[in-house]
Amino acid sequence: MVDTKPVVFFVLGGPGSGKGTQCAKMVDQYGFAHLSAGDLLREEVILLFHFISLIDQKQRDSGSETAQLINQYIVEGKIVPVEITCQLLKKGMEKKGWAEKRFLIDGFPRNQDNFDGWDRVMGDLVEVPFVLFFDADEETMINRIMERSKTSGRNDDNIESLKKRFDTFKKETMPIVDLFDSNGKTQKINALRTIDEVFEDVKKAFEPYL
Ligand code: ADP
Ligand code: C5P
Ligand code: MG
């Protein structure tokens, strides 16, 4: 039994705002544990599709159904039901080691369903001091994603999916950022500068936890 709850920082921002890039630096330099909800969902699709031949018919049907569902949501830029995402995050946290860790949960909670689902399952188990929010304009984010698309291999790094992702971000994610903000729990970072300049502000935000 541990008496210290793990500390979780949510990391939000539009597609291409630099969430993954900055989280990776926190991992390298300060040993934070990083879990990207989007990465976990993509890995789950690959896992389900790859291992589907090894399991019995009933599991196979449900596995491929889930994989297809996640894939469709991703291509459409929609938010996957929280039951799936929260379980992946919880498993990921357990795998990294639960106790006394500082977790960066990137790309979550993306909408009210994410927020409520997390609260039900994880609300009492962890502390969430604040949300780190990377603020950038759409043009910058589009340019970054189009550059990333040359090597990412992601089926949603194209202009068609990207438009839908921005739409979801504005309609569903910004209200969550605003909700945390209204409780004084959003730390806004100007994400328009160089990676190193942004990181200076990120470090300042985390200063009490370094
Ligand atoms: P997100 O996880 O928020 O979608 P990423 O961290 O994957 O964003 O960054 C998107 C792309 O933009 C990547 O190719 C990354 O190298 C690049 N990038 C990230 N931060 C910056 C920055 N401050 N300036 C320029 N390019 C950046
Ligand atoms: O954060 P990232 O850009 O990797 O997310 C890619 C996609 O994964 C999102 O556009 C969305 O379809 C899905 N996702 C989700 N729920 C989350 C995070 C990501 O459905 N909490
Ligand atoms: Mg990312």
C-alpha cells in the first residue's frame, strides 16, 4: 500500500501544437512518465489487427470490431468512447509503475465524455494539479502536421482528417480547457516559438514538481 497518490498532468492543445514533442523532453530530462491517448489507441488497433489470427472466433470478432471502430474514429477526427481510452490509460499507468509517479497524460480529456469517464474510474486514485495547454493558431498547426505527415505514416495526418480534428478540438476539447481554466487549473503555454523556447515555459509550469 502506498499513501501518496500518483500525480497526473493532462496535456492538451490542437493537433500539431507540440504536445508529444514537449512531453518527450520532460521524460528525457526529468523522468516523467508519458502516455499519449492517441498513441495508445493507434497501438491498440495494430495489436488487435495483428494478433487477431491467434484467438478464437468470438474474441476475434469483437477484437476486429473494436479495432475498426477506433480506426474510424481516428480517420474522422472523432473522440473514441472513454471506456476504451480510459482502460488503455489505466493499463499504461499500471505498466509504468503506479506509485509516486508523475504522469503526463497527453491528448486527454478531449471532451466531456473523456472527462466524466476518467472521473468515474480514476478520480479518487490520482491527483490532477493542472492541465498544460499548448496554444497555437491553426495555420501554424496545419503547417506542422503537413510536415509531420511526410514521415508519420498516420492515416489522419492529411488535410481532410485534419479539418475534422480541428473542428472536434474547437467544439469538444476547448470547453474542457475552459472548464479547468475556470477552476484556475489551466496553465497556458504559447506554443508558437521554437521547441526550446516553448520548453523553457514548460519547465516553469512544472517547477514545483521537478
Ligand atoms: P502534437 O502531439 O501536439 O500533435 P507534435 O509534438 O507531434 O504535436 O508536433 C507536431 C510536429 O511539429 C512534429 O513534426 C514536431 O517535430 C513539430 N514541432 C513541435 N513543436 C514545434 C515547435 N515549437 N516549432 C516547430 N515545430 C514543432
Ligand atoms: O492526440 P493525437 O493527435 O495522437 O490523437 C489522434 C486521434 O486519436 C484523435 O484525433 C482522436 O480520433 C483519437 N483520440 C481519441 N481520444 C483521445 C485522444 C485521441 O479519440 N482522448
Ligand atoms: Mg501527439
